[in-house]
Amino acid sequence: MRALRIGMIGIGVGGAEILPAMDSMESIELVAGADLVPATLATFRARYPEARTYPSARELCEDADVDAVWIATPNRFHAEHAILAAEHGKHIVVEKPMATTLADAARMVEAAERHGVKMLAGHTRAFTTPIRALRRLIESGRYGGLRALNIWSYSDWMLRPRTPDELDVAQGGGIPFRQGPHQVDTVRLLGGGMLRSVRAQVGQWMPERPIPGYYSAFLEFENGVPATIAHNGYGYFVGAELVPWGADKAIYDVDRRVAIRGAMRAGTRDEAREKQEIRIGGDREKEYFASVSQAAWVPEDMGLAIASLDRADVRQSRHGLFIHDDAGKHDIEIAGGRETAVVQRRAELEELYRAVVHGAPLWHDGRWGMATLEVCLAMMQSARERREIMLAHQVPVPAGYDADMPIPKA
Ligand SMILES: NC(=O)c1ccc[n+]([C@@H]2O[C@H](COP(=O)([O-])OP(=O)(O)OC[C@H]3O[C@@H](n4cnc5c(N)ncnc54)[C@H](O)[C@@H]3O)[C@@H](O)[C@H]2O)c1
């Protein structure tokens, strides 16, 4: 069994979030990194002395010893970098959102197919263990058919430090582009993939942030099953407070959120410095990632997901799922439910590995990512035009997906 040799393009906050998962896998070898910032490359080199570093995506793509790239550059570069990688014969994982327009996503799909490389649209919470276990339970039919899905998230996403491009919707900024994919991917995975339409409203009510920090959306599947998703990123109330074990698991505690909001209002916040502090080698890197690496599930960015079936409601619990059925309430520990987020984040790397090395099917391919992007874009269009938007690029969850994952039992 040989290791898959990965090059990371864009070693920022999102990139750093996946590094511990890569470090923990024998089947993955991180062999190169590319970034525009020399200090970031120097830190990367210090941490991975065997790896090569490049000041551009192109030079990394020209490295013959790289099998696949992990693209974690700002959203506006995803299409350019994915197409560049495909042209150099590299397999690809692209961070969410896959692109900022459907036309770009279609060009990425076309390039991957033309050059015969695998492209995985990744890094959404649909890959997390409770959601995958919940999908297996729904698919088993044990509690009848799926009737409704509801996901709510309250996060401090709008208070986290941002670069100027992140404060521009045209470049993929704001909650619908950046956080929408977590909930949309999850809804699509749980409901079978084929959404029919979207009606949404988007909110932007913090003067210091010229991007939407809120959405509510009503999604309907082809078979009539409804789903609602909502995300409020303004950070007054955070979802972690909903569970007894979650109080200290938010990225910022309440005092920090108060201080950050105050500094933003006073115009005294140095966001560039703060963002650098949570990137690789930064003073707060470990503290920041500790909150996203814990073993217990808390309603963080993706939120609380509740699936209603004919004879049960099912939702995430600390290490698995709560099943509320005709016999009462059961807290079911699921396989992998005690693993840290680091281990759970291996899922997409494993999917890529199996696809590239063993020729297994790639489930979250470019067409899957494009379908999720279509919904995020439709949410924004629906809000602008105040009408329901019909969808045209949806694809089903492939047959056989996650067949090895045990079906949770009450
Ligand atoms: N899945 C998640 O949970 C998650 C979390 C955070 C970020 N992300 C995603 O990661 C991506 C980046 O966001 P971020 O918060 O990490 O931003 P960031 O600014 O911290 O990281 C981007 C990095 O890319 C580098 N870069 C910019 N232009 C480049 C270029 N042309 N070539 C090479 N490198 C370049 C920057 O110097 C920076 O280090 C976004 O798509 C975002 O949605 C995902």
C-alpha cells in the first residue's frame, strides 16, 4: 500500500484545520505546500522539513512527486487552482464552497473529467460521523420514511478575523457561501441529494461587516420532503450552549465575543494580525483549533440537525445519536463517535485515497459539489428576488455510499 502524496495550496486557517488529520494517517504523505506569504512557507517548512515549498500554485502543480492537491486558497481562486491542478494531472480536494459561480464549477468538473483526475468537493460537516450514521439509519427504513429535516446553527462566525476578500460577497464572502455548504451538503446527503427548489431570506445587519451573516431557507426535495436550514453567525447566542457539555466549546467565550464586538464598533480591531495568529505557527493556532478538535459533538458551525421519520425523531448526541421513538429516548453511541474531530476529518482523505489508489467510486465528486453550490447560490437569488428558485443541477447520493458504516441500533 503506497501513501498518497499531497500538496497543500493555501496554508491558511482552513488548510491548517486539516493538517492534523493528514499527520495522523499513514496513507497520506504531505510532500509540498504553496502559499503567497513567505512567513507561512517558513513555518510550514519548519513543521514539515521533508516537504517542498512553493510561492505559487503553478509551481506546486509542476512538482512531479505530488499526486493530489488540497486547495484551501480564498474562494475566488478555487476554480483557477483546481483547473491548473487538473491540467497537471493532479487529483483534487477543493474546500467549500467549490467555486463562486456555477459556470466556474462546471469548468472545474469538465477539466477534471477531461484530464482523468478525481476531484472531491470537500470539507463540509456532511462528512462527520454522526451525520453519516444518521444517513445510514434513515436509509435502513427501520423507522419508516424520512418526513422532514431541520438544521439550526448559531455561531460566532461573523466575529472571527477576516481578510478583505472575505468581506466581499462577489469573492465568496458571507454566511451563505461559506457556511451554507455545511448544512446544504448535510441536508442533501440525508435526504438523498435531489432537491427541487429553494426559498430563502438572507440577513445582513452588522454595520462593521458588509456581508450577510444570516440566512433562513426552506428547501423541498423532489419527493416533497421539506427541509429548513438556518444559520445566525452574529455570535450573541452560540449553539454550543444548547448542550450541558458545550458551554466552553465555542471558539470564543462570551467575554471574548463582547470584547471583539466592542473593538469592531470602536474600529480598533487589528484583524490581519488576529488572522495570522490563528494560521499555522501563530500564537493562537493551538487554542483556536482546540475548540474544533474535541471528541464530543457540540452544535458548532453546522448546528443541530433533527431528522423526523414516520416513527422517530433522530438528532446528534455527545458521542452518537439520540433516537426518540415509540419506546422512549435512546442515546446510541456510534462507531467512531468518541473519536476526535481530527480523526473524523480523515473521512474525505480516505475517500480520495480509496478512489485514487484502489479505483473505488468517489462519492463527493465535482457534480455533487456543484449541486450543493447551486443551492447556496439559489438561496441568495431567492432572497434578492423574493421568490422560489427551481434547481436544475441536483444529483442523487450514489448507490452504495458508506455501505461499510454500521447502521446504528437503539
Ligand atoms: N471547511 C472548513 O471548516 C473551513 C474552515 C476555514 C476555511 N475554509 C475554507 O478555506 C478557504 C480559505 O479560507 P481561510 O479562512 O483558510 O483563509 P486564509 O486567508 O487563512 O487562507 C488562505 C491562504 O491562501 C493563501 N493564498 C491566497 N492567495 C493565494 C494564491 N493565489 N496562491 C497560493 N496561496 C494563496 C493565503 O496567503 C492564505 O495563507 C476558503 O475556501 C474557506 O471556505 C474551510
